[in-house]
Amino acid sequence: ACADIAIAAESAVFAFSEARLGLVPATISPHVIEKIGVGRALPLFLTGERFGAAHAERIGLVRSVVTESELDSAVAATVDALLAASPAAQSAAKIMARRVNDAARTEVDSYTSQMITAIRASDEGREGVTAFLEKRKPRWAE
């Protein structure tokens, strides 16, 4: 639930089993609710039921499900894709996604226009656009 991108093997099993122990999933609950919503999280919190990777993918807890033999290559492909992107842009995108999700609609346009203006003027923003126009890889991806 805390991962930005989670990939699960088909055989993975998940549960929020704290209620079966007389506890609550207090530590993980903010992350789970942010990721899958209260309507999907609450029944899982209340029952402590186990569920498989396919269900975790359907509710948005994981991004994709692959066979055990494909897991390493799926993770490697995701890491390669992450390494091809600008670290500063990735950091800004994470902040932006959470802020836009929590912001009032009237604030979003102003915030996102300020965000794109700042990132375009950044060193990595200029390098990325220049690399694209010059049909080469940006410095961070070399």
C-alpha cells in the first residue's frame, strides 16, 4: 500500500488480519485507504480475510500480477522505465499527485500551472526538452 508501483506474483496472498488479533490496522490504514478507498478497505479491515493477487490488482492495491517466473523481469522492466525518467520530475509528480488529489478543484489549475512552469525552468526540465529535440537520451538516463 505504501509503494508507488507494486508488482505481485500470482501466488501472493494479502490480508489485513489485525481484527482477528483484537487489533486494528492503524499503521497501514492511511496508505491503504489512500490507495484503494475506504469502501474497499473497510470490509478487508473488518473481516481480516485473505485475498489473492488478482483481487489486489482489481482493487488497485497492486499495479500488476505476473507469474513467479516473470516477477524478476517485470520488476527489472519497471526499474528501467523509472531510471529513464528525470528524478526531479518524478519527485515533483509524486508531490503533485497527492496535492491535486487533496486540493479543492478551484486550486488545482493554479497549482498545476505553477508546477509545470517551475519544472520547465529547472535544469532537468531544460535538459529533458533539449535531449528530446536533439533526439538523444537525457544526461540522467545515460
